[in-house]
Amino acid sequence: MDVPRGRIESAEDDQFQNFTRPRILRERHDTLESQASSVDFSDELTESDYLSDNGSYGSSPSELDNDLRRTMSDQIAASLRRYNIRHSHSADLLPLDEEADDSQEPVPPVLQRSTTFERVLSDAIVHQSPLDELKVILEAGAKLIDPSARKPNPLHYTVWQRYPEAAELLLQQGYDVDALDDYSYSALHLAARHGYTEMMRLLIAHGAKVNFNDSQSDDKFPIDAVEEPLRLAIKYGHKEAAKLLLDHGANTNTRYFFGSEINLVSPLMPEMLELLLLHGANVNEQDRNGLTPIMKACRLKQGMESLLLLLSYGGDVNIRADARHDSRTALHYAVLSGSVDIIHVLLDSGAQIIYEPEYNKPTPLHLAVRRGDIKVINILLDHGADINSSTSLVGSVLHMACSEKVHNRLEVMELLLDRGADPNIVVPGLDGSPILPPLGDYLAASDEHDPSVINLLLKYGAEVILKSSQTSPLGLLGCLSSLREHPLMLEELLEGAQQFDLHLIRHTSLLDTEQRRLCLEVAGSPLPLRHISRIAIRHDSATSRPESVLKMALPSVISKYLLYEIS
């Protein structure tokens, strides 16, 4: 909706005026106010004083072109001087019969005269001067003689002041409707930026360009692309302005450095997304990072409306981002947002939940574990997520729970183990050699350990192999140094130890004296028969899990011993 034309009162527009007015006007404003108060306007000219004998304003264009200095009347020069002072313009806006500062670089006289009048004209527009005054200044010589100069010109000011009559006058006088300022903005850019649809219609009617970038360029992400009027209208939420541009041929798939038009629209602006889609925007367009509009919608809990809209236009939920973003899908981003509703919509829309072995990236389940989101973990597992999916970088989801600082680590680990996570999973690392097992990852990740975590892993069958990780994929000997301040935890691990490398224990520098003594004490003696029996029973697939042990017809004390609940 158009705002009634008038003086701009907002701080933002005042800031623009201060920025775009010629610098000299700002610097001398305070001085000129005092000058203006002392000027005598008793001999101020009336409109009739401007008129020549034939009733026209000033001299004809041909006379001005021949020699503007000689033919311009003293009356017009005087009126311009009075106009400058009355409106606190710079005293440097000299009439044509006065000289400029000799210290400044010489400027060609014709260019100097035109530039001076153009500045006067711009300020007259800012002050909402009547059209008659604008015509006088135009007749006096204000015209754009250097179209290549990128700076705000009078036509730009007509847009800022919402002064369509002045814009019409300038365009009839031959002003370039597509002239650019120093930000590469045309008058239409400015009108679109503020949603001034009345001004936009006027400019478009005079042939204003709506597309400024090369739509045929082979550069997918051009570094020199300028914002189109459509981009500005959408960015600042002017739907009617955007629709007007689209109705007049604005390109919905303009490419910028960070992506196409639709990639730059916030998921919180579904009405703008729909407008672009209605006019042919590619719903699956990927930005510079490989993200699609659906992915961006899934990153926000408030993105449901946009997600449903994009799906209705054929959005693909299984497109993957680029390698820098771990080739994530929309489901990854939904998990990161924690939006259960969005996750359900994606799964119902066919979102991939099991990944090929070559994927080798964290899955949505990994991310849910990292967030400690019990509800999302269960949803993914209920829909068939692989609880033992792993990557060479972070390992399995159980590795993720053990090594990362998950706020509810014990609860997450118990859920994973209860639903089938393998505590002895062997995962090849980036170099092909196995990474530490989950128990080793937990020991290596921190010097502060919770005995409940170690007990939980042992309860679910984690093996304690006191060998080097180079000689055994489950070797934990190199991780024991983190237990130097926790001798009781070391004793508990030794209670469950199954294999030892006696030679390495004697000679490794990773153990301190007390740790070496405790390890040699256990490793140098035969394993107790009860422990050998426990190992044998727990290695049997039929009784490897805690629930299987509890179903056995055994005395309670034996069941607890088998589950490492007592020594």
C-alpha cells in the first residue's frame, strides 16, 4: 500500500538524506542557518519576475546552450542566490557570474554549471518545492550531462520524497530512468526498497528496467551481481511491490553470490516464497552451500508453513548439501532444530533415514544423540534408523554419546544400549585403522569420569582388553592414563578385564607407578573362575544382553554379578 506523499520523518530516511546530499551541504548547514536569518528578502522576486517577454521560464534551451553565462538573466541568478539562502543551501552553490574556489581542481565550465544546478534541483525536490520552481531551475540549466556518473540524481530524490509529479517532469525533460547511484541503485531500486508502488508504476511506465543482471551468464554464483529491485522488495517485505515487478517480467531465478532469488528469502516469509513459486522459481534451487529452501525451512521450528508450501510445489526432501556441510539433508536440519512436527512431516514425505555405507557422514541419529534429544532419537529409531550406523570421523552413535559432552549422557547411552547399540563395535578410522571402542572413547574424552557410565557399558557387555589399540581393535591400555586420579574406577575396570599385554604393561610410559602395580597384580595372576564363567556366559549371543540374563533362572546375586552390579 502506498504511503501518502510528504516529508520523510523516519530516522532511516533522514539518515539517507544526510548521507546522499552533497557533502558540502551537511558541513555548512549550521553556518548557513545563521546566514539565512540575517538576509533581507524585501526585494524578493515574484513569479512574474522569472518570466521572459514571451511568457516562458527563462531563456530557451538553444540560447542557454550557446552561452549560458551571457544569456542567463540577472533575475534568474538573483533568484537562485535567494533560493539557496532561504533553504540553507551551501554558499558554494554560486550563481553563474561568481567564481569558485581557485584552490579546487578546475572543472569544465559547462559541467560546473550543470552540476551546480542539479544540486539546486535536488534540494528543491527534497523541500517539496512546487513544480513551477522546479521548471525554473530546469530552464536555468539543471540537466544530467554525465549519465555515467554514479551518484544520486534528482530522479532518485523524487522517489525518496514520493513526489511523482516531479519525477514525471524530470522524465519528460529527458532524465535517464535507469541512472544509477553509487550503490548501483536506480530510482526503481529505491522505490522497490520502500514499497512505493505509485512511484514504481510511473518509472515502469517510462521504461525502467526491472532486471539488471545478466540472466545468460554461465557463472552460477556471480560475485559482481547487484541486488535487483525484486530482491529489495522481497527483503523488506513489500509484497505488492514484488508482485508488481514480477508482473512486469522480473526474473525469479536471478543468481547472486550466495544463491538464487528464492535461496535468499527467509523461511519466515512464506508469502514471498509462494509469490516466487507462482512465477516460476525453482523450488529445489541450491545456494552456495548446497542448501535448498526446504533445508532452510527445516532449520527453524517456525518453518512449518514454508515447508508445507515448498512440498506442495514438489520440493525434494533428500537433496544433500555440499561436503562442507557434511552432505546434510533436510532431516538433518530438522533434527538440529528439534522440531518433532517437522521431522514427522519429512519422514511421511519420504525422507531418507538409512544411508549407504559410502555416505560416511554423521546421520540425523548422530545429531539427535549429540543434542541429547530422547524424543527425536526414539522417533528416528522407530522409523528404522540404524542404531549402529557409523562414520570414520565420529564413529557410531554410541561413540557420539560417549565422547561428546551430552548434557544427559547416561540417559542417552542407556537408551541406545537398550535398543541394540553395540558397545564393542569396531569402526575403521580415516586412515583405515580402527578407532577406539566406545569405552575407550569415553576414557580418552575427559579426565572427569562418572563410574555410572563405566558400569553401564560393562553391564551391556563392553569388553575390557588391556592391550594396545594397534594390536587389538578393542585395546584400552593407552586410555588408562586418564584414570590416574580415579584409582577406584581403574580397579573396577580391572575387575572386568579379559585380556592383557603383560609385556606392554611392564614397559609403557602411559601408566604411572601405582597404575602399573595394579595392572600387573591382576595380569600376573590367573583370572578367577567366576570371572571366566561370567565372560563365557556374556559372550553367548543368547545371554549377551541384560534382559536375557534377567530371564535366566538364576539366583539374584548371580544375576547381579553377571551384570557387573556387584564384584
